[in-house]
Amino acid sequence: MSRFSVGRYSGAEIAATCLTSDGMPNDTSIAMPGIGNDNGSLVMEGSSASFRKSCCSIMLHPSIDRVELTASCRKTDGSFEDASISIDGISNEDGTLSD
């Protein structure tokens, strides 16, 4: 199970409970890459995840080697657009998220 959260220092994170090689669950997290909102579209940009300032209904959909992020993002005209972006290269390394 993965989830989006705002970390201890206000940074955006992907958090999950991953299994270790011996099958034990481990709560882990990794910093969210720099994703922004460009007029209702999610785009990779910069070093901070600024999309959370103008997007809502944020959800993560994990697979084996990536996470799909979906959200409803504000456009410049004030309306909202459903958007998604793939975050590739995230994996479980013995119970710890890594990229």
C-alpha cells in the first residue's frame, strides 16, 4: 500500500509499507520528485513537488517499477483538470523504498 504524504519538514513524500526479504513489513518513505502543475497538467520540474499547492484528490497507484500519481489540478482559468504522471524507477530494496 502506498500513499502520498507531507513529511516532517513539509516535503512531499511517497510512503508505503514494504516487505523485507524475510517477509516482515516495514514502513518507509522516499522524497517526491519535483513535480509541478502546468495549467492543469502534471509535469516534472525543479527539485520540489510544487503541484500540491494547486492540486487536490491526490492519489498514488503503485506497480512493480513505478508509481502513477493522479490528481485534480487547477488550470489558469480556475477550473480543474484530471491529470496523471508516471514516476519511474522506484523500487523496494529489502523493505525500503529507493530510486
